[in-house]
Amino acid sequence: MDFLRPASWEDALAAKAEHPAAVPIAGGTDVMVEINFGHRRPEHLLDLGRIEELATWETDRDTVRLGAGVPYTKIMESLRAELPGLALASHTVASPQIRNRGGVGGNLGTASPAGDAHPALLAAGAEVEAESVRGSRLIPIDAFYTGVKRNALAPDELIRAVRIRKARGPQQFSKVGTRNAMVIAVCAFAIALYPAERRVRTGIGSAAPTPVRAEEAEAFLAAALDEERLWDSGARIAPSLAEKFAGLCAAACDPIDDVRGTADYRRHAVGVMARRTLTWTWEAYRAAPAADRREGGAV
Amino acid sequence: MRVHFTVNGRQHEADDVWEGESLLYVLRERMGLPGSKNACEQGECGSCTVRLDGVPVCACLVAAGQAEGREVVTVEGLAAHAGQRAQRSGGAPARSEGGQAALAPIQQAFIDAGAVQCGFCTPGLLVAADELLDRQPNPSDADIREALSGNLCRCTGYEKIMDAVRLAASRQGEAARR
Ligand SMILES: Cc1cc2nc3c(=O)[nH]c(=O)nc-3n(C[C@H](O)[C@H](O)[C@H](O)COP(=O)(O)OP(=O)(O)OC[C@H]3O[C@@H](n4cnc5c(N)ncnc54)[C@H](O)[C@@H]3O)c2cc1C
Ligand code: FES
Ligand code: FES
């Protein structure tokens, strides 16, 4: 095995081009488990820990460009206002020790259906900035997950950053597990409201071969909110509407039975989380001053 | 490969390190520092917790090469580390016995509160709890639970561990007021 230690992003891209089978290692919280248990014996480990720009983020008016190696702890501490859904999801990952090392780049690299960043990234409509010596491209998050633990990266590509629009409305994340810390999600759900666009986006984790959106549920809700003029009135959402939304979210799942839960339970739990997180975000929207609501600036 | 890093204030180097080897393995098997425990090797138990450039991490999930040039504090260096912190904040310097640094306040508190049974989880808990007190001198119970949520203990049922951290925090507060 070779341990490659590029000091710059350009060197890292060159190394990945030369050794496309090299395994990048960021926080190591997925990679090292596989190495410790002998599940993986790559010829090259490509340490990204020395590349400073991966561990930082930049913001402009609308977007956060989150370096692939920013640990969850930093997202929770510093980006809660801009990325509330992702910050909530980050807080549910494992334990402080793991959150101090692991980050979104590694979560995307592993692309586990149970990764906690994914539902939040789907709901936020993120874009993955992938780069190689051939150039850079933005992969819409909806096109990133291609199968169980598979993603759209080419063998010579690395993730430089994730581009996430700053929240322009309330966001929530919810996860089912046996305790608060150190649990892989039985299933998870994220929702983001976009008052200015009168749209809602969702993300479902651990209830299908890949993280997925509940697109039918989103379309149904957007139409119902419009029809009843609820974005304008800021009135309560009727329980029957929330139930219908929850049912469509459950129907978007394609879960399996496994040690963490049955398929039936997962569908049920996703419905419950969908209803609750819709209620929480809608109540936050209603609570914002009407002027803010009209501008869609309520968070 | 060869790796160099600082452990508990002293420069260390290790030769013939396998590229896939963990920082935990290097500490225990190559540097003679068996204080950090190896229980699960998958980040679940926290008994290998060390500080890497000040940040608590599972040493079993850090590749040795990733520690190159960095600073590691293990349970073996905790007393000296806590002593420096006390001195910086104007408190009493660490007591020392026969040139050996005495116990860190968190270590003494674990003993006094009866928070150690088999002791296997203790080094990791001490490093995690000490970092909490570094960051948050007056933690709430919720803060303590959160900071220690990555450390498993099979023996104590955690209540005595909670007592120990509260005790260390209150002693640290008293020392700072003196
Ligand atoms: C005890 C424990 C508990 C956990 N609990 C959770 C949990 O609750 N929720 C959750 O979502 N995850 C959990 N995980 C999994 C893991 O912590 C996350 O997936 C984390 O986000 C991985 O980030 P990392 O930086 O450590 O990745 P690494 O292990 O360094 O890398 C992971 C994968 O991504 C690739 N990669 C890393 N960076 C890049 C890049 N820039 N470009 C291209 N590929 C890259 C690597 O090659 C590898 O395939 C847990 C892990 C452990 C050990
Ligand atoms: S041995 Fe590292 S967390 Fe258990
Ligand atoms: S004292 Fe035995 S595991 Fe904690």
C-alpha cells in the first residue's frame, strides 16, 4: 500500500488521475473501519487532510460553497443559520469524536442510503462540485446517487465542495433510531420550504436503495398550498392535508427488511416524520411576520 | 513508512509503519503508550479517544500518516495538559510527585466519585471529559451527556461518571476563584 499525501488540491487531482483506483481518505470514519476489518486493501490511500481549502467554506449572497472536508462539528457550530437542515442532520451523526472528523464529502463518497447528510442535501437542492484534471462540473444532487453505495463520480474525480443555497424558508430534519447518539438511521426525513417559489422539497434516507425525494408528495403539497392560498394567509394546514402529504411520502419509499427495521415500519415512520416536520416548518413559517413571509425571507 | 508527530509535548517518530495502520496502533504498539484502549476499532466505543491538534477523535479511525506533523494528547499526557491549562488560567500549578505530574483533576474526580470499575473505558472518557472542561468550564448535565455520547461503558451505568465530571467541574471552578 502507498500513502499519498498531496499538499495541494492540484496535486491531489494529479494523483487521482495517475491512480484512479486510489481511495481518498478525508475524516477516515468510513475508510478506516473498512481497513481495520480487512474489507478494503487499496493499493493507494490518498490523504486529503492536508488540503486546506477542503476544510473551509465560502459564502456569497445566495450560496454556501462547503468544502468537502468540513467536519460536521463545524457545520453545526457555524452554518446553522445558512444551512439549518444540514446542521440538524449533522448533529445526529454518530458522536462528537466522529463529527470532529467526518464530513459531507465522505458521506457523499460512501453514498450509503443511510447517510444522514443526503436527505438534507436533497431537500436543499444541493450541487456536488466534482473536479478532475479534465475540469470541473456541477452534479445536481438528484443525479448524484446512482445505486446502493454508488455515486456519479468518475474514477479520476474528487469532490471539491458542495454548493448549497442558503435557506430561504424553514427547514427540518428528523431521524429514527434506537438512541440519540451513535445510530445509523432506521430511516430519516428532511423538508425545506421555499415560500418565495411556493415550493417544498423533501429528502428520504434509509428507505430505498438510494436517498430519494418524494416528488409526488412535493407536487401535491405545492398545489394544495396554492389552491387554498395558505402561503398568503399563513393559516394552519388542515390535518387531512398533512396526512395526504405523509401518505405520499411513505409511498415514495422502497424499503427493505433488515436488522434495523422492517420495510413496513420504515414506510410508517417516514409518514410520521413527514407529517411532523411539515407541521414544524409550517408553524415556523406562520410565526414569521407577514411581511417577511411575502418576501419569502422567513427562516 | 516513517511518521513523526508530537505526543504529549514530545516529538516521536515511528518506523516501518504500515500505510493502513491506525494512529491507535502506532501509539500502543510502536510508541509504548498503551493508555488509549483498543476495543472495537470501528469508532463505536470511544475507548481510543485522543486529542489530535486539540480535537477529540477516535485514534482507531485516524490513519497514522494523517497524524504526520500533528500534536496528539493521550491519557498519559492528560495531567500535564490539565496542569498547563490551570496555570494559564492563573490557578494552582499541577502538583507533582517525584517529578511525575500528579493526576489531572478529572482523573482524581473519577477516583473520588467511584466512576472506575474495570477501567477499560476510562482513558477515553477522561480525554473526552477533560476536553469538555477545557471548552466549557461549567457544563450542564445535557452538555456532559452530549460530550460523552461517543464513549461506551459496560460497567458503571454512567451515573458515577456524570458525578465525576460534575465534581471535576466544581473543583475547577473553586480553584479558579481561589
Ligand atoms: C461509529 C460510527 C458511526 C457513524 N454514524 C453515522 C451516522 O449516524 N450517520 C452517517 O451519515 N454516517 C455515520 N457514520 C459514517 C461516516 O462517519 C460518515 O459517512 C462520514 O460522513 C464520512 O466522512 P469521512 O470524512 O470520515 O469519510 P472517509 O471515511 O474519509 O471517506 C468516505 C468515502 O468517501 C470518499 N471520499 C472522501 N472524501 C472524498 C472527496 N473529497 N472526493 C471523493 N471521494 C471522497 C472516500 O474515498 C471513501 O470512499 C458513522 C461512522 C462510524 C465509524
Ligand atoms: S477502539 Fe476506537 S472507538 Fe472503539
Ligand atoms: S468501567 Fe468497565 S467499561 Fe467502563
